[in-house]
Amino acid sequence: MTTLPPPDDVVSLLQQMVRQDTVNTTASGRRHPEQPLSQHLESLAQAWGLQTRRLPVHTPTPPEQGDNLLVTYEADRSLPWLMFDSHLDTVSVAGMTIDPFSGEVRDGKLFGRGSCDTKGTGAAMLWALRQYAAGTHHPRNIALLFSVDEEIGMTGVASFLTHDLPALGFRPEGVIVGEPTELHPVVAHNGTLRWKLIAHGKAAHSSVPHEGRSAIAMMLHAIDAIDRQYIARLSAEHPLTGPAVCSINVIQGGTAVNIIPDRCQVQIDRRLVPGETAEPVMPEVLRLAGESLPDAGDGYLDDLPDPPFTQEKLVYHPPLTDATNGDLLALAKAVLKQMGLPTLHLGAPFGTHAGFFSQAGVPAIVLGPGDSARAHQASEWLDLDQLHKGVALYHGLMTAEPG
């Protein structure tokens, strides 16, 4: 890894971060793409008198991920802890109309992949922590988690909460999850459940189709039942995040035009509103699929594999509830008011790490500089005024007196 000079300010820090290619492993095919940036941030933090820990990420399935980086400043063991979280990985750079790793500053904006989502929050958090450690007013201890694999699997935060949080020796009073929210606190967001529904038929030559059982035909019956009896009847809703929704978005089946297919699968996306749980969703869909098959006689149903449908979970990202983060929101609003910024809080239809913290019993809100409409875009950029206000906001949260 090339040694970089210490940044002079938060803008040069963000430039250094953007110039590191951290496109997620799944998109890039590269092993541990966040590691060089993580090592650079670790070196900076140590040079600024902060403590660091590398936390290996445990993943249940491939691809293997690298390490999360935890940066801490402990003023006094008796004081409460406030945690900040920002992910290091980015989406693909395919189709970008600018140099994705230039970090160019132009017209009050910093351009490059990840500048908005969400290296801008990470730079602002670390710079605020540097200022906090160098100051004299320390009403709380601060932890900053630089996490990996947010854009695809969110395995970094899941591993941290399962394997590391119980062994830290402290439990934070709350977590500020860094995402571009234009400095508006997001207190609730929907969760995501994605899975495969698989139909198992019986293969046969297309010249004798009656000897087979088409998995594609089976899946058509299932899709119709799911559309009419499940998706159309969803009624859960949250005032800040909108309605629960579900959609079938990928279908795959068949191996050759002259073979009755014995397998067909669809991928389903279900958005859970705060207050919903994932547990009943897949069993209900599986039940409807099984009941959708018509009895064609002559032992048609008896001749199918048992069970005729199976499922495979792909992703579960829990929703963020606003039932437990009232004190953290009050703290954020007090700092925003002191800065002369709007104190409006929002909900969101998308998911973040905050849902994982909330599910683990740690109050969380989502808050950061940048406009989410700029995230993942072909000419991604971050407004530098937002970046500087983000530093001030995060520093204000660190120095605010505990409630």
C-alpha cells in the first residue's frame, strides 16, 4: 500500500478515501477491496492518538469478507458511549461519466464514486472525532465503526453485532449510521427480505410431455396465486415509510427447448415496514404456492416431487423502528437547532445498517451529509458545504451533554 501524507482538512481526507477503489467484492470480484483504505484510516487514527481494533468479519456463506475497523476515543470509563457507523464499500463504477476515483473538486462539489454514498459520512465522522480527541470537553466516549460489505450483503454490520459487540466491554447508548440524508434525521425505514421460490417438476422429452411435469407451468400457477392472494392483500403501513410491498422480479427455468423442465425458480423481494417481522412471510408464500397446483387427474400431484416447492433465503435486512430511538433523535434535533439547521425527521423506504442495530436493541438513527439522489449515479458528487456541516453536526453530537 502506498503511504499517503496526512490530510490537511476533511476535504483532502475525503479525496484520499474516494481515490481508493473499494467497489464491493460481489461487483468487482476482488478479495477484500476495502482493506487498503481501512489500513490507511487506521494509520491516520493512530497518528491522531485514537485507539483502533481490526474486527474480522464472519460470513455464513461465500464470498469471504475482510475486516471491519473500530476507532475509539475513551475519555473516561464511567462515561456513556456514542457510536458512529459508516461503510467503506461502494457500488460498481460501470457506466460512470466521470473518473470514478479522481476526487476532483469543482464548483463546490467533490466528485467520485463513494463521495456521497458514503465516504463523505466516514470522512466527516473521522475528522469530527479527531477534533473531539484534540479538544478539552469530553462528555462521552466515542466509537466509530468503518464497516465492509454494506452495498450487497451487510455482512460487516451483522458480524459486528453478533461476534464483536458482546465482547467490546461497553454498550453504546445509541448509533449514528452515516448515509446521505441531507442532514435530516431518518428515524424509521423499511426492511428487506429476498428469497428464491423453487418449483420441482419432472423432466421428460418434449415429444412425450405427458410423462413429465413442467416446473415452469407449476411456477405460473404459483405466481398467479401469490399475486392475487398475497401481494394484492398486503395492508401493513407505517406513517413515515409507506406501505409494505412485495414483487416477483426474476424468473429462471428450463435447460433446452426439447426438454420438459424439472426446475423453475423466481426471486421475490418483500419490503417490511417497521413493526413487521420476517418470520411469517416465506411460510405463507410457500403455502400459497403449494395450494396453487391444480389436480389434473391421473395422479398428477402424486407424481410430483415431495415437496413440489422449496425456498432459499437470500437476504434479510431488518427494518428500523422509531419506537426506541426517541432520546437519540432528541439529541440530534438539539444539535441541529443549535446549528440553525432544520430539525425535521423523516422515514425512508430503503434499508441501512440502522435496522440491524435497532434489531439488536441499540437505538439508531440515520444521519449524514449529501443527497441520496446523488448516490450510485454516473457523476456522483458531494456538496462540500454539506460535508463541512456534517463535521460540525457529528462533532456537536459528540460534545453535547448526555441527557
